[in-house]
Amino acid sequence: MKRALLIHLAFCSLTLANTDAQNLQPVALQRAFPNLSFNRPVFLDHASDGSDCVFVTEQRGVISVFPNRNDIATADIFLDISQRVNNGPNEAGLLSTAFHPQYESNGLFYVYYNHGNLLSRIAEFRVSSNPERADPDSERALLDIEQPAGNHNGGQIAFGPDGMLYIGLGDGGAANDLFQNGQDPTTLLGTILRIDVNTQNDGLAYGILADNPFTGNTDGWREEIWAWGLRNPWRFSFDRLTGDLWTGDVGQGNREEIDLIEKGGNYGWNTMEGFQCFRPATGCETEGLALPVVEYAHDEGRSVTGGYVYRGHRTAQLTGAYIYGDFETSLVWGLHYQNGEVTENTLLAKAPGGIASFGEDQAGELYILAFDGGIYTFEADPEPTAVALEETSQPAAFALQQNYPNPFNPQTTIRYTLPATAQTELSIYDITGQRLSTLVDGLQAAGTHQIRFDAVDLANGLYFYRLRAGDRIETRKMLLAK
């Protein structure tokens, strides 16, 4: 990691008005399992069987297993299905694993891989009599999904707190939602599915849940769907404390986003990309769409990698923060989310290689899988000091974005970027120039910030919001339409 710049103030801190001081600080990374190296590692998991073993999935079609010790020198092959896996396209291959909640007693686990002419397969396997080796001949295919292009395969599977298997699928690939799957719930593409691996409906190798949002519909909508309108939910996870379902949805050309997934939610693609209209580029219909928790622009990263809410013990300051990253820039952020609002979004670290995935061990400790072949973790109980980052990670320019939504009723979000720490003021004015409210007044760190403005007590009409940071001033218009 280059030490071109020491940043003592958190980059990209997302601050809201009237919040208490936050405690996230930059954290150093360290190599986990330094004697081991992997070929394009894409997932890390555990079996919840008390063994405390670690399972690492490689894109080529191999799952390795080893004891969770930093001095471990070799890993055993748990499953090798590389001859069945099509990992030719960059985003295809063996992409994730999920161990059955009763794995200790039934020995069942599940994988997501591409095969043949890019079919996405969800398959069940069973451990052999050797607990460190799966039986490759035990495969039972649950679901095959045709992929019209080689990218946007999704790739995450995970069991939820309800014991059901959740599956993430992209929109079918190419670009701009070429195949128009994002807003089409008659297809499985562009969704997160929820199925029961313990039962089988007629003609299916799995069960359809009676409480899935579209079960029993008469419009041809797929009953496996839990949430839809997603572009490429490459990685999602459940908070092991609250059960909340978080995902990072990879964006198109401008925005990356983090979403909290709710039953039946439509997450907007390809009507929207992040908080912005995509098709049409302006004036899109947003009613009924679920908006992201956080977005970031492509000057900060270009391919979001969803992570986990940290529930481990080694790095206490991260407790309760959702940790996520970006594959292209290798940056790692943490955010706090309370009462429906983001109260903090802070840059924590920069990994040595592209962040393909995050993973959890049995104790809830968090790992970063990088395409330099290494696995990394956060330093235990670090001092809240500087983290070394590339100079290019600095925000490029002072910018005040158009509020969203606009027109609004009665709430809207205002976003802005500061290229350096500055005394900052954000105020609201009416058309006569009278200042009605000051949302921010104080020292703010470099980065992207957002403020939620509530105009419940104001009358319909045109208003202005003005940002002053140091000697820079910018003003924009917004329309309240109740």
C-alpha cells in the first residue's frame, strides 16, 4: 500500500444534521493466513458446525478448507468442480457457497456456479465421510437460469435467519439493461430470490414459500422473487443480530449503491441508477420504488462490493457498522444506519488488490478477499490514527448536486462534495432571499456529504439552497410541490 498521503480526517464522511459525534476511524488492514494464497478468491464462509474451519471459494471452481489459524501453512481441497464450471467470462465461474443451517447433522451445502452456455446453476452437494472433503458426485441441481450475456450474473447465495435460501441474480448482462429484465418480474433475472431447499413443489427441485410477495399472483410474476429491480446484486448479507438484508448493487455508468432489501421491494433499475433517473434521464416516475441507503459516484469507485454488518470482537470500533468496498479502487467504507437514516459513512482502508468479496468466520470476524490472491482482516483494537491512501482517492472538486427528488413533498436529499476540510454552511432560502433554515454550520471533512431536508412546515413554491465552503459558494433551486 503506497503512503502517498496520510488522511487523519475520514474521507467521504456522510454527515446529517443534528447527529451525535460518530466513532468510525480509519483502520489498518493486515494479511490473514499469510502462508496461503488463492487464485481469484471470490468468497469466504464457515459451516456453523463448531469446527471453526474456513472455506474459501475460487472462481475457477475449487473450494478450499483449513483451520482458522493465522499460522496455517496448507489448505485442503473441499470440493473441485472446475471441470463443470464455465469461468470464461470475467464475471462467471463458481461464485459463492452456503452451508445448510443443519449442516452439522445433514452435511448439505449449496453452490452458485455457471456451466454450459452460461447457465447459472444453484446446486446442492453433500459432505463425504471425510469431514474435510465433499462428495462431488452428490450434486443435485435445484435451479438453472439462462444468462443472455456473460456479465451481471449476480452470484450470491445465503441462508436467511428464517432458514430459507436467498439467491442474487443480475439483469442478464450487456449494458443499459439491454434485455429489459430490470422491471420485468416475470423473469428471475434482476432479482433476489427466496426458496425452500427442504421441500419440493410440483415440477420443481425446491419449494415456493407461501409468504413470498408474489405467491399466488395471476400476472405471471415469478413466485420465487423476494425483491426485484436490481442491476447486479453481486454480494448481499444478513446482519446476524437484526436479520436485516443488505446488498451492494453494481451500477451502470454513474452510480454505485447500497440497498436495504425489503420483502417485495422494487429497487428501481433501469428506471433509476442510485438516486438518479436513468431511463428517462430526467423526470422518471419514482413512486413505488425503493431508494438506496447510500450511493457514490464513479470518481470514488466503479464497482461496489457489498459486505457485512460487523458483529465480531477484534475491532470494537466497527461494531454495528455496515462494511462495504469497491472492486476497482480497493477502498473500504463503513456506515452507521439508525432510525431509517445514515448517520455516518466513513472511508476505513484501502486494500492491496481489487476487492472481490467480503466474508465472515464463525465468530463474526470480517475478511476481505482481494484479487492479489490474499485475504485480509482489520487490525485488532486499532488506534484511531491515519490510514494510508492513494492521492487519487481525494475528492476531485467542490460540487453541489441537484436535490433528489425534485420536485419534492415534503422531504428531499441534498448532496455535495468537498475537496478538502473546510468551514461549511448549507442554508435554505425563499424566493425573496430570506434565509429560512441552516442545515450545516461547522467544520467538515473532505468527501461526499448528504443532508435530508424536511419542508413539512413550508408552503408550495420555489426555494434555493446555498453551499458555502471556505471561499467557494454555489446555489441551486428546488421546487416544493405538496
